[in-house]
Amino acid sequence: MIRVTRRVEFDSGHRVTFHKSKCRNLHGHRYRLEVTLEGELITTYGDSSQGMVIDFGDMKELIGKHVVDRLDHAFIVWEEDRRLVEFLKEDGHKHVVVPFVPTAENLVAYCRQQIEELLAGSEELSALKVVRVRLYETPNAWADA
């Protein structure tokens, strides 16, 4: 088994509603998401991905389409933060309503779940295993799932 990792970045806003410090305010981050997959090498003679677990470009496209495109330049808001949800809806802001407080820990678990569902639902990719998903909220702070 071989492991491969792809890093992507996106910008999003959020707030941690009941946080004791400034994180309770509306703010944003340049998130960095690292996804590590494990699988067997593709050995099909003449295949474009021969010798790879998955093409890094394909990996970027899949993560982009199913995670990054949804979250990039969106405000991630907890469904219980009703005043903010209504404000974002009224003004037509791009937002994603989630059933959890949008901390780095909850967001990395969410990203992992999205990727695992994507792999499980694809006959071509179902043999790949998610080993680790790491989400950097800042250059010095991250969460793993």
C-alpha cells in the first residue's frame, strides 16, 4: 500500500458563537486542507495513471469539486446561529449551514466525511482509503481527522 497526499487551499468565514474570546466574532481564514489516501498502485499497462495510486490532478479535482468549491469564499454558519443564518440568506451571501459549531475540529471531520462518502460512492475509487485529513486554520494551528 502506498500513501499519497494532496494539499488544497480555500478562504472561508465563520464564527464560534459562544467562544470566550475574539473567535465569537465574524472572521475568516485561509484554510489549508491536506488529504492523505492509501491504495494499491495502478498496474494496468498503458493506463494514464499507471504507477500511481491516484493522479494528483484527479485528486485535486475531486477534493475541489466536493469540498473546496462548496466552502471557498463562503461563510460557514452553525444552523443554531439563527440570526446570522437569516442575515446571510437575506443579503444573498454565499454560505453553508452546518449542524455543528464550525470549529477546525468539526470542519475537518466534515471534510473527511465528504471525502469518504465520495470514495465509497465511486466504483473506480472505492478501493482507496482515507488515512488522514488535516485542516490548517492558521499556519500554526490545525486539526486532524
